[in-house]
Amino acid sequence: MRNGSHITLDDIAKKLSVSRVTVSKALRGHSDISVEMTKKVIKTAKELGYSPNIIARSLSSRRSNMIGIVVPKIAHYFFSRVIEGVYDTAFENRYETILTVSQENSEREWKHLQTLVSMRVDGIIISISQETQDLKRFKWIRKMGIPLVFVDRRPEAQLSGFSTVSNNDREGAFQAVEHAIKIGYRKIGFIGGNLHINIGKNRIQGFEDALNEYRIPINHEWILQGGFGKEDGYNGLKHFHQKGSMPEFIFAATYPVALGIYEAAKELGVRIPDDVDIICFGDSDVARFLSPALSAVRQPARELGARAVQILLENINNQKVTKEHHVILPTELVIRGTCAAKKAQSNKIEIHDTPR
């Protein structure tokens, strides 16, 4: 007998003196096969070490029971939690997940999409890279008839035929900056993100909304956009320091941006929160262990992944009608060591809460 990796349906059929069709139906739980025979086939398949050929099965059934996922980073608390949500929900629905990582590179993202299509995945979940601006790849996926759901990040340009699952980025950013204003900060800056991705646009809009609502002038020299990584926060704080014009509070577009700010502050001798205070969008298990502990806008990351799979499976199972869903989940402001209170508030002005 061949080793387990090459055991076929024919081998099982020969062992039991039944037809290949009987074995195939039994392994799929078909009603044509008796319970007794099904048990015999499954027992024999296990004894022989049979492993189903997923690709061959997908060719015959036109369904692979695999979904692909493309994320910008894997060593990132937010995306690791999104992936957990995707994996667990897919598994509960008897789907396997193929994970790919773009490393914030648009070309690599495109190659991953092509690979997933060639592997005959039933659907794709994607959070786009910070470089991605070419929308032709998504139109190609749609033309191929493969359901796709954007999670967290999507192109800012409108794309019909796709569902999205995201945070309420604008409101979350507003709440963070509003909190800083209410404890007395007026010199307020922003680091990270870019406008061609939804989260970049929405978070800067929430930042500006708060300043406008409390009639605080926007200083555009204190707004630095470009990306979502650690290097953006590091370079951003160094830029402010070199210009000799430092805001007293910075809203960081992502948790990695905040880490970059912490690193630059240590090198420059800038004290957090005494010289510059900070809140970031996106939480992490590590944030509370930083010195000082980092305040953050917490995202429901795992739920984002789970909802994306639920919507994707709905579209996979109803391919004749692809229904668009646009789910927006709430965020939560978590205050720790940073932005807990402002020590010197000589420039504080009276604020009256007004309904929004």
C-alpha cells in the first residue's frame, strides 16, 4: 500500500471491495450511502491515512471551501486579532483560510490576489496596503465572479459591488481629540495616515471636526500624513522637534505610529506626557506596559474579522445576487497614563458641552 500522502479513493474502495463512487459519497455524507457503510469508509480512510485532494475536489464541486485573506501586516496587534476573527468564524463554517501578507506593498498585494484566484478560493477578505491606489485589480476580481469584502481599510474612491466592514473612524478620532481639548490642550497635532485610504481620510476628518467644534484654529504645520507605520511616527516627531515648533498633544493615526513617537521622544529627550502628550487610534495588549501607559481608541478587531466572514459567506452562498453590506462598528476611548490630565492649564478656556 502507498504511504498516506498518496492514498486515493480507489485504494479505499479496493480495501472494502466497493466502488469508488460509494467511497466518495460516503466521505461527503451523501444520503445514498447507509450509515453502516459510511462508518466503514471513514474508519478505513483513517486507518490508511487518507487525505482529500482539496484542489481536485474543488474542480468537481466548483466549491473549494477556502477563503483567502490579504492583510498589510501580521506582526501587528490589530491585524492579528482581525485574523483570529476570520479564522475562527471560517472554521465554524467548515471553511479553510489562506493567509497572505502584503507588507504594505501594492505590487505584492496584487500578486497575492492573483495567487488566491488561481487557488480557486470561494471568496476574499482584504485590508489594502497603504500604497494601493489602482482599483483595476478589484474590478478584475469582481469580473471573475469572486465575492470580496474589504475589512478596515478600503480605497477611498467609491467601488460598487463590494461589501465593507470598518470602524467608526471619524467618531473615534473626534472623541480622542475632544478629550484632549477638554483637559486643556490647544496646541494639537496629527501624525500618520493618508487620504486615499478610508481610515486615513476619516481619522483626519474626526481630528478636524473636534478642533472646529471647539473653535480651535487648525495649524497645518502640525499635521503630518504619509503612512501608518512606526517610521511615520518616529520621523514625524523628529520633524516637529527640528522645526522648533512642537504641539503639546499629538493624535497618532495608528498604534505603530504612536510607537514611533515614543522611540523618537526617548532619543530626543522629549518627555511624554510632560513635553508632548499622545493618544493613538488602535489599541494593543502592550500599550498598558509602555511608560507612560498609552491611551488609545480601541477597535473591535476580532468582531471586524468575524463580520467580514459572515458577509462573505452570505455572498458565496447566494452568488446570483451579491448584496452589498456596509457595516460600521463603534470604537471605545481607553484612557491610561497619557492624556489622563494636563498638569499646567494656564491657557485653559471655559468649555460648555454642546450636543452634536
